[in-house]
Amino acid sequence: MDFPQYRKRFDNKSFYKVTSFTTFEEVQLVGKRFLIHVVHAKKYFEQLQIQDMLKSEMEMYQMSEAAEFEQHYKAAKEYILNKKNNETNS
């Protein structure tokens, strides 16, 4: 299997860039906020989550593309930067 692989949650609230069998990046939309997580799967549950994402057999995870992930990643970075700037200026 070639990496990176791209997946998303069925509800379009999380977008994943799987970079190996043990590592993925997640852009998560929570209301109007964005969170970015980098997960290094050390726990068994996290390793199973990556396997489930890659198999895409469950409805939870769907195929995605680099452009879709990058679009949300860019929006998340801008949100985080604006939030930091607003906190600094307050």
C-alpha cells in the first residue's frame, strides 16, 4: 500500500491523511472551530482505527483525496492562526 492515503468520516467532520500504518493526521471540525491532531498509534485501539480507515469497509470511513484534505487543513491552519492573533491583540 502506498502512503499517504486519504479518508474522511461519513459526516464530513473529520478528514484524515494516513501517512503510515501507525501514523495519521486529522483535521476535525467542531462547530465553527477546527482542531488538528497528529496521532502516532502506540495503543492497540489507535492501531485498529488506522486499519479500519485503510480498509474503508465500515461506513464510518470513506475514501477521500489529497485536495479535500489540504483544503480543510489550510482552513484549520488559518483558523488557528487567526485565533492566536486575536488572543495576542486582546
